[in-house]
Amino acid sequence: MAAEMNKEEMKMTDAALHIGDNSPEYIAYRLMLDIAKVEKKALTPSASCQTADRKWVLDTYAECLRIVRSPPKREGR
């Protein structure tokens, strides 16, 4: 039984995670990258931009994902 569980765990560990180009997660990630450019935040150390800290990345991605999944209603539409 233990050997079977190890095989199952191995299958789960070896499985690649593929996020589709149209998934909310991918769109939110791309939006976060665009916001980082506008706000001059770098996700990797950069001489020309301030490096985004963990809080900024997580907060910004969460906000982007919320907006993508449930866009606010805009007046006039």
C-alpha cells in the first residue's frame, strides 16, 4: 500500500502545471506585469527600477485576479 501511495505522489509531483493563455490566472499575471512596468517595479533586481517586494507582488496579483474574475460594472455601459 505504501508503495502505491508513493507512485501516486510521484505522478502528482511530476505532472506539469499548464495554465492556459485565456485562464483568469494567466490574464491576471500578465496584467500584474503591465502594472509593474507602469509603476516602474521590477520583479528581478534592476538598476533602473525599484524591486517589487513580496507584499507588492502578492497584493497586486490578488487584486488583478479579483478584477479579472469579477470586473466592476462601469457606468455608461
